[in-house]
Amino acid sequence: MDRNGGRAAPHPESRRPEDWTTSDLSEALYRVLLALPELRLSLAERLDLNPSEVDAMEHLMGDAMGPVELSRRLRMTSASATVLVDRLEEAGHVVREPDPTDGRRRLVRPTQQGARAVFEQIGPMVSDLVDAEKGLTAKERAAVVGYLGRVLDVLYEHTDRGPSS
């Protein structure tokens, strides 16, 4: 896909309802959203993980959590999440350790090796995203940040899970 969304238009004119509302900005954002699953698959391949394991690592990079909480965030059964964590642990990406506030509970967190592997893969992309900002004025940057904040609010309004998910 090229930077201008070289694939077929996300909403072909012939299929749009007559009252369809769109804009150049919403179409550009939609193309970004369409690129994300492909990015996740590519990241999974480079990390030698499956997409569910990448999703789990994404959640765990923010905060250590128990397997039950992880299963809820991933919308999978506790048993499936346990198998997933077992695979990540066997690969050296995560460890289970006692919760310092509740000795009966176990927390899952990335290992240094696991975190390093993730950052090595996403680092070049983040650097390129920062480079993409070059040339924006402070006012333009503030407008983009404000717009993306409003977009995030809209996305959360259209899902049954909130920002902490």
C-alpha cells in the first residue's frame, strides 16, 4: 500500500448510501486504521509470535496484570489466556511472579528480553513517525493532537470497552 492508500477505496462510491458522510480527513484516518492489522501481523512475524501473543504483549507492556485480567482484555477464556501466557513464558517474553499486594495472586509481566524484543521492532517505526511530524508548526501539531484525542473518544464511544481496556 502506498502512502496515499494505494488499495481500493475503503468505501467504493457505488456502494455508499446516499446520505453517507465523509471527508478527506476521515478517509485518510480510515486508511490508517486499515493498515493497523497488517502492521500487527508483520510485527507478530518479526517477533515469532502469533497475533494473540502480540496483543497480550501490548497489554503487558503497559502494566503487569493477572492472567484473568489479561483474558478479559483479550476477550478470551481464562484457560486460553493461561495457554497463551505459557507460550510467552516458554519463549522468554514474560514471567509470572507473586503480586506484592496479594500473595495468592500471580502477575504476568514482560521480561527484559521480551520488552527489548518489542522495542527493537517498534523503535524504527516510532522514529519514522516522529520524523513524519517534522515540518509541522506548534499550532499544527496541537491541532493534530486535539483531533486524534477526539477520534479516540469517538472510537471508545463505538466499542463496549473503555480506555483502560
